[in-house]
Amino acid sequence: MSDLILHHYNESPYAEKVRALLGYKGLAWRSVIVPRIAPKPDMVALTGGYRKVPVLQVGADVYCDTRLIAQVLDAHAPNKPTAAGAGSFSELVENWVDVNLFGRAVAFTFGQNVDHLPDVFLDDRAALRGAPLDRTALKAAVPLAAQELAAHIGWVEIALSGEHRFINGATPGAGDFTLFSTLWFARNGRFDFTPFPSVAAWMEQMQAFGRGGPTELSAAEALDVAAAHEPAALTAWQGDADASGLKAGQTVTVSPELLGHGTAVVGELVALNPERITVRVHSPRCGKVHVHFPRLGYRLRASS
């Protein structure tokens, strides 16, 4: 089996979620550090245009989005499953964090650190959002973001004050790792967890899983790995009932619904089912690559 190669950067909360998953599962992995801002020529050569982190590479297969990455890691360590199933409580927690908590954590942390963020970084994030970022407005948003964060974390404090050690119950699940990475980001923004002792203790438990066994790998070496492999065999096509009406072999564009400006991938649609989109991309630097996305959260359309 090919090595797990994580393309990430240290400050990314989404990447921290995957690093924590790797630690919990005790998996060895190769670490490719990606620039925080565009351009990202090596990553784009691998993904066909997607530049958000993290992405997980396994040979000539590239997996985008942490929910899909969690499913892939479950396949590598089935003794410690964490990926949320459709309609599960853990999936509900993930959705609550993504919709209600993450934006507040970002507003708080960016506002707290805005004096230390270079213009080029803010410009890059504004390009992803498709809207400008103003330093004064970011600072002004901190008090309200802190208040709203505290209100939401208060709910978590009540939940973790009961008999279970984790949000998921006796063992951590997808909701724990999604919540942890968001609160880790807020903690990096100097959010005060003193009023929330159960949450603070839970975060220490999550931190104690470590981050697995990373070894460094250069971006060029990762591209060489992709070039030396063929994508894994795909499951049967299931796209006939998909609302897009698209067929295998069509040239399509896939882009995130959120923060998706400038991150579209154009390729040949080779697999589609209710859970996953797969497109084939031909790269001059690494040959044929399959790039995989979750079906939900991504826009799929015929390429004009």
C-alpha cells in the first residue's frame, strides 16, 4: 500500500483535524508543507487546480476535504473508526461546528492576530472569499465573536461534564476531531478556556493522541510518487440518478461551495455516487491522477 502523504501547513485548523486523526489512529505519514498563500504550483500540479489544505495523497489518488480524508483514514485503520455516517450524531456535531462555530473561531482568531498578518495573506483569503477583508473591521468583530464563541462552548461544557469522555461517547468520533481543530484554532488566537474546565480537559485528551509518525517529504518527491503510480481501481458508476445529469467521460468542473474562488478543478468525470465525485486530471508533472471530492459541499457542473 502506498504511503499516506499529507499536503498541509502548520497553522491550518483543517490540517490539524487530519493530523489529530493520524495521531489517534497511530498512522505513519509523509509530510509535505504547502505555502499558506497562492501561488501553490506544486500542489496545483497534483490536484489540477484545488489549492485548499489539507489534501491527502495516496499514490496517484488525491483526496480533498477533511470529511472524505477521514473516510480514507478509516480504511487504513479500521480498528479505530471515526468517520461520521449519514445522519449520525457525530455528523450533526460536524455540521454544527462547520456552520455555527468555525466562522466565529476564524473571526476571533483573525481579529486577535490581524496586526501580525501581512497584507498578502489577507489578500489571499479575500480572494478565496470573493470579498475584501478590512483590518479595522476584523478587529472590531473580536468582542462579538468572543461572546458568541463562549455561548456555544458553554453548550459543549455541559455535554462534556457528563459521564462520557468524548462528544462521540466513550471513544472519539468525527465530531470530536472537527470540534477540536476549531477550538485549537481559537486557542491559538488566545481564547480563554478557563471558564470551561471540562472542555479544556477534553482538549488535553485530544492533544494527547499526538500526531502519528510524520516524516518530511518534498513537494517534488510527492509529485514523483504520483507519477510512479496508477490511480486505484474505482467502484461502479452510480451517477445516473444524480441531480446533475452528468455522464462518465464528460469534462466537468468541481469547486467548493464555500471559500471556493480560484480553486476549481477541471477534469474528466470518472466516478459519481451520492458520497463522492472523482475526476481524472492529466498533469505534465505527475501524469494521470484521480482527484476525489465529497458529493456534498462541492459544485459539479459541465465544463464550458
